Amino acid sequence: MRDYTYPATILTAKTLFKALGIRFQMSGTEHVPRTGGAILAANHIGYVDFVFDGLAAQPSGRLVRFMAKKEAFDHAVSGPLMRSYHHISVDRAKGEQSYYDAVDCARGGEIVGIFPEATISRSFEIKELKTGAVRMAAEAGVPLIPMVTWGTQLLKTKDHDANLWGRGKTIGLHVGEPLVVTGQDPVAETARLREAMSALLDHAIEQHPVSPEGQWWAPARHGGTAPTLEQAKVMDDEEYAARAAKRAERDNT
């Protein structure tokens, strides 16, 4: 698999981050294998997570192939870039094909990046996870690597104004020890993944230079003012219902 634009884009991004004074805290990056396939399962707290998550694989000299919505591949500008990076298109209408594309990619020796929460966490906690990451890793016969990003919600996330320049912000990228999964009990193994990601999240918040106390971008459990997991679920359900109503209205006109 030849890469021309991906390394150049990463170099450009690093230069921009340095110019903006964005600082990075990294831990556990040695857990990203230097060779062979893996599933990298990351939390999802902002719209630009994938821009930063791949940097956790850089110390190992690896590139991450992210699973992303089909709409990004259909766009006139982002589409050619996404394909040149060899990311994996996720068509919700053909989810099974996306799943097997990811399995084949990992089995072929690539690191596949996935957000098992599926949607952004308004609570900034680890939401309930889908079992896809576990099942992919088991079927491809590769390790499942938990990861947590912290600080990207300060750039662009749900329900808050964007600050994409992020000048002077600190982004945490924390990788956990690989999990060996068999796929025999995807629910139990996904629970293990969630526990590992939750522990990494606590570590990320503790290491962050700004105290979470009273901050909108921090979980209530850590003294922040973000919605709890339960409150966030209600908000998510209301959002999904509103979207469904709009689709139904559009289909009926």
C-alpha cells in the first residue's frame, strides 16, 4: 500500500500545531506495534479527534487507517484525500461490507482506527461501546489496542462554539496495553475494553495541565459541569428523534 499524501499531510499538520503552540502529552505509544495489524479503539469527544489520534502511532512509524462516514468520501474535497490516505468508508446502509473491509485491512498488516462509541460523547466519559472493535480484532487475529484522546473537545465538539485554531491548547494521547480477544463473548470483551479506556481517561484528565473543576469540557465525575452519562443519553435520544422526524418529513414531501 503506497502512501504519498498521508505522510506529507502529517508533516504539514505537525508544523501547524507547532506554530499554534499546541502541546502534546503522550503515554503508552510503545504499545502500538511497529509491524503487523491491529485495531486501535479510541474515545470520541470531538469532531477533529481523528486529526490527532493518528499521531499516537507516529513513534512506532505507523499510519492509521480510520473508519469514517461515507459522506466524507463522497465530498468533492475530502473524498480524494480520504481515499489517498486509504481510510475505510463506512456506509450505514452497507455496514457489513465496511466491517469486512476493516477486517481485511487489519489482517493485511494495517492499523485500523475505530471509534467504538460511534458518536461523540457529550458527557466526555466513555459511552456504551459497540462490539464491532472486538469482533474485528478477533476475526482478523490482531490485538485490540485501547486509546484515549483528551483536549480535542476544546477545539470542536457538540453543543459548544468551535475554536479550531486551538492556540496554546494541550492535547493528550494515551495508549493502553493491547488486549487479546477471541470474539467468543464480544459483550464481555467489550466491557473489558471499556474498563481499559475508562482508566486511560482518568489518567488523561489527571495529567492534563488545566484542572477539570468547574469546566464545561470535563466530566461531572471529575468536578466538571458536563452532562452525566445518563443526562447525555437523554440529549442524544432527543437529537436522534429530531433527525428521524426531519427525515420522515423530507420523505413525505
